[in-house]
Amino acid sequence: MAWFQKENKQYFFYEHDMHSHILPGLDDGVKTIEESVAIVKRMLALGVRRFSFTPHISFPSPMNTPEIIRDRLNLLKECLLKEGISLDADAGAEYKVGEYMLELIERDNIASFQGRRVLIEHSFVSPSPSFEEVVFRLQEREYIPVLAHPERYPFYAGCILERVNTLKNRGCKMQVNLLSFTGFYGKEATRGAQILSDAGVIDYLSGDIHSMRQIEHLEKFMKSKNSAFLFKRMNT
């Protein structure tokens, strides 16, 4: 694991995973409760202590609701408790930004986590035309927008630090995928993650885990020297 010493205490940067698709049967992530339980147990073994689960919400599908997500979270907690594991977790969602969000914000029907944080993402094809307005409306309602995996958007390539700094100056937070540092999403995502890490502008590192295959890749990375170097740099 990526441990290091500071003031005679041990610190582990990846204690809170706040972006994943582990809740079962809600999106393109994990399908069964059995797989959800198995993945959570493996992430706990890596040192994760708290989870904020973020299934997709997008229009027209999947249009999950805070109630549906909460029910699935309770199911996962109950199954883990039967194995003697008390899970420290809440749940929000990963919203693909679109005009449909404006009505949800107006009705205060947003799935947020950890102090009204809201995870948002662009389409991977092009930026959302309503992105600026959605961010403004979220902040107007005292939500904290968190942009998911900016390193993965091809339209940010070549200007990623400028784009990210602009959003951070507006009060947005940045979440980067750990697997981006491994080449899992391609060279451009790896380069973007490294640029953001070098600049010290990453607020959260998370797994964005969808499957058992991805947790296996994450386990390999967490045991590597690269992860130790990354975590130490982000904690100093």
C-alpha cells in the first residue's frame, strides 16, 4: 500500500473513494449484489475506509432517482453487515450534464453526497452546451460541483490545465481516476492525469470502478511504486 510517515503517524490518501459504479443493477457498472459485495471487500483490503457511490444519471436513461439509489445502498450495507462489515458509505450520482438537470435542481431533487457535493461529467464526444448554466444553478443552490475525470475528455487535450484552473477558480472541484495513471484509458488520459497531478490541482482520486476487471487493475496499481510516489506527492 501507499503509506508514508509524517509526524509519527501513518496517512493513506485513498481512504475515501467518491466515484464508482458499484451499486448493483443501476447503470453500466456492477450488475449483481454478490459482485458488489466482493468488490467492496477488495477495496477495503486496499485501504479504502469510506465510499460515496455515484451511479449514472442521464437523460433519457438511466434516470435513477435519489430514492432508488438510496434503496440500493441500503441493500449493499445490509448484505455486508451479514458478513460482519459495517460500511461507512453514502451515495450521490454521476450526472451527465444536460438541460434536464435544471428542473431537478429547481426541485432540489439532486443526488448529492458528503456535504452537497455533486459529481458531473461531460459527454466524451463534446462539452455539454448547458454545462455553464448547470454549474451556476448548482452553486446557486449551495451544491459543490465536482467534475469527474477531466483527464479523459478528448476536447480538453492540449489545454487541460487551463480548463481545469478556470473551473477551480469558479469553485468547482476536480476528481481524477486512479486508473488513468496506468494507461487504462489510453495515453492521452495518462498524460492529462500527470499534468494535473504535477500542477497540484486534483481534489479527489477515485477508482471509478465498474467491474471486477477494473478492481484487478486497481490492485496492481496500488501495489506499484508509481502509486506510492503519487500519493506521497499529493500529501506533501
